[in-house]
Amino acid sequence: MCAKLKDMTTTEEPDLREKEDHLRKRILEIHHTPGLEPKEKARKIQEMMQHPMTRPVSQKSQKETLLVSTTAIGRSYHDNDMNILGCSHYQRKVKILANCCDRLFPCRQCHDELSDHDLKSSDTKTMLCMECLSLQPVGQWCNVCGTKTAKYYCSKCQFWDDSNNAIYHCDDCGICRHGQGLGIDFFHCEKCNVCMSIGMKQVHKCLENNLQCDCPICGDYMFTSTNRVILMHCGHAIHLSCYQQHRKHSYQCPICLKSLGDMSLYFEYLQKELDHQPMPQAYASHTSSVFCNDCEQRSLAPYHFFYHPCKHCKSFNTTVLKTHASDRH
């Protein structure tokens, strides 16, 4: 199965586009040549790819160069030194033909990074085997040279991964996820509508469609994110890397303001500080109405310039609602 490929970028100069168009036509001609063995087709295509078809990299913008090298009918590498095919995101021996723009990319992420639109990878119908450079229907095995294109292949997501990572497909999530599988090391929570570590089955706090939202720190959509997502103490989700940065300057959830962990020792320290540093006499009888972000109750607390403990749970994670001045002089 062969497909006509559109121009790789609209920013290339006419002479470069003509050379690339000519190369694609020649490759398709070789594929359609009757009586030519698959190995001979691959050899002829490889010979063509060895001839330079672009200007030196120094004369092109970085993104333009990356676009040409990524979408070309040729090999791309996850690790060039180790001769591991793929891209910076995945190990795999295929490129996918994006049905939205008829261009070749090593993976969906490569497409989205270099395009002004997103690719729905499950709609992919055609792949390029990077061993023999043959365009053909998607699958785990090349039907021309017999290469196994990846150790893991999902026909539902059209996803390939040739690493040693454990991966499984969840029908409820509708995507592939890292792990041994459902019932082994992960389970799917119906209310949260997401897969979680099986150890969290009895202890996590359910929040409906928990991951179908943006990360509260970086703003990226978390449900399909390739970056690790964790659940905070309150149950809200966040990227692990964003959480680690957030903890450096805050102990509150960026969504609900609840404490991110057990803050009892810190709160005890604050209470001792208050006991040893009473307010000036002019403010000694003032009080503040506070709302506790942890237990979600209201109470009165002695007025202070900075700290107001919750009467119910002793948390200092409170918000001052109103300050009441004393009538005494």
C-alpha cells in the first residue's frame, strides 16, 4: 500500500521542494515496479537516500531542519550511537503516515510538536518500515522484510514501543498506559475514570473524571499526558515534576488549598511561636473569623498579623474572613 505524500513544509524554497517531490516520486515508482523483489526495492531506495537533497543545516532554521529530517522517507533514531531506531520520544522501527496532512512522522508527539494541529494516532492506516523503507498498512510486522517493528503494538491506539517498558491497553481509558496490566499492578477506578496503582484501590479519594483536566501548574492536559501524574493528599491530580517544584514554596494544594501532607509538627511549632510572642496590648483582645482550608469549618481565632489557628483541628492553614476589633480601651 503506497500513499502520496504532501510537501513536508510550506516554508521550504521552491528548488528544495522540487527535489523532495522528485525523490518521493522515484520512491513510489520503485515500490510499483513489477517483478522487483522487496530486498531489491529496499536497496534501490537506500541508494537514493544516500544522495544529498538539501542544503547544509547551517542555512536552515532549526525547526525547518528538524521537520525535513523527521518527515523524510528514511530512518530516524532514538539513539543514533546505539543504532536504535525511533525518535526522542519512543523506540520503534516505523514512521506513521499522518492522515490529516499526509506526512511521515516517527510518532504522534513528533507530529504535534512540528505541526499547527494535533494528530489522532488511532486513525493511522499507513506506516513506513524503517528497515526496508516500505509504505504499507499498519501492523506489528513488516509485510515486506518481515521485521518486527516493535515489541509492543496496540492496534486500537496505533501505538508502537520497542523498549523493554511494560505497557498495557485500558479500554475504559481508551489509551495505552505504563504497567503490567489491569488486575496485576493497576486497576481502573470507574468514578475517577483513570487507571491507578493497585495499592491505591482502597485508600485513594475518588474525584469524578479526576485526570480529565489540565495540570494546575503547567496547564497541560493530564489524562493523556506522557509525564507522570500523581494524586495529592486531597485527591487532586498534578504532574509529579510540577508537584516537586510547587512544594519548594508552598504546602497547599493549588486547587483546593488543603495541606499537601501531615503538617502537624509545623503547626505545633507555629503555636509555640505564638505562645512566646503575644500581640501588642492594643491588639490583644482582637479576634478574627477564619475558614479552615483543611477541615472546612469556621471559627474564631485570636487576632495575629500572620497566623490564625483553626479552633477545631488546630491547623494554621486558614483564611481570614473578617477581623473583629475589641471595644475595650
